[in-house]
Amino acid sequence: MEIGIILLATVAATSLMTAFSYLVSEGFRELYKEPVLLQYLMTRFNFGITGIWKIIAGWTVHYIIGLIFVVIFHILWRWGLYEITWLTGLIYGIVIGIIGIGGWVVMFILSNYKPRIDFKGYYLQLFIAHLVFAMTTVFVYKIML
């Protein structure tokens, strides 16, 4: 049962977060699409994958990162560090938002890739997207428990 909740929360939260990023990307006419940016990073890191495989890899990495964030959320809850509430979801969203921004900063630096985007806008939407992710995770847990 717990694996089902984890997987459902991963798919729901990552999908809604990504939909938010795509909507903001379209609304501001900027490239704020994490799976697409991951594809560019894979090219910069010379992973040797091209075409459809690069697209699949970008999406797969994106959902794996989502899975990792949900598993961490689950483990911390199981250890009794918090109850599943909207407040803990908000706090978790803030924490993973900061981690997410830090991760992208490091990836851009290591890859020496500077996409032509408004970085301040990208990081702001990324932070909010992680709040969407965390609140969706809480929602799934609340309806499934």
C-alpha cells in the first residue's frame, strides 16, 4: 500500500509541478521546462544520447527526482518527524524549492551551460513549482491514508 501511495504521489506531484512550469513558460514566453532543460544539460555533459532517447531520458530523470523527493517526504513522516498537514507540506515545499534551485545552479555551472532565459524568473517559478509539488504530495497522502 505504501509503495502505491509513493508512486501515485510521485506521478501526481511531478506532473502538476511540470504542468505549472509549462504554463508559466508559455505565459512568459521563456524556457522554464525542466525536462527540456535536462535534455540540454545531457547534451552539454556529452552523455551520447540523441533524438527520442534524449527526450525520454530528460523526462525519466525529472520523474526520478520527483520520486526521490516523495520518498524523502515519506521516510521523514514514517520516522515521526511530522504529521502530514498543509503546513508541513508548505515547509517541505520551501525546503525542496531551495534544494531544487541549488541543484539547477550547480548543474548549469558544471555544464558551463547558460540558457538564454531570465534566471530570476526561472528560479522564482521553480520555487513555486516545488510548492505545487509538495502540496500535491500532501493532498495525495491525505486522500489515500
